[in-house]
Amino acid sequence: MNPLMSDLLNALIVALVPVAIGALGYLGKQVVGYLKARMGAEQFAMVEALARTAVRSIEQTLSTEEGEAKKAAALALVKAECLKRGYKLDDAAIGAAIEAAVYQERIKR
């Protein structure tokens, strides 16, 4: 590859990394706002805790699996726990809580 093109490509990648990180932060904030709007504060805190626990559990038990398999397992786990507690949430709301928990876990690393 041409050295000039290589340098331009590297500069473009370096410039896009902060944009991608900012977009992820914005997306995470929007997901949390969506969840808070759909449920009460107490219910939101419980679902948030369930999602964090499920994400950590799935990361430990299914570390060799792909992302979609992990998400499906976390979704099933959180959905079962929500049903036990009497929370009726759709898969989109639970999926959003899981995505927010995954985002929070990635920030901690």
C-alpha cells in the first residue's frame, strides 16, 4: 500500500475512535432513559441489578460463546427472574437493560 494512503487511513482511524466512544456513551444514556420512562424507579433498579448480575454470570459461564448466544442466555435469565418477581416486561425492554449492563461492564474495564 502507498505510504501516504496508509498514513491517511491511520489518521482516519485515530480520528474516528473518540467519535465511536462518544456515540456508545450517548447510546448507553438513551437506553437508560428509555428504561426509566417505561417503568417505575424501584422496578427499574431491580431490572438493572438483574441485568448486571446476568451479564456477569453469562461472561463467566459462557466465555467461549459468541455475542448473540450470550445475549440470548442473558435475556432468558433476566426474563425468568422478572417473571418470578411479577414484572411483566417485553423482550425489547429486557434487551435494553442487558445492553446497558454490557456497556457499563465495558466501561469498568
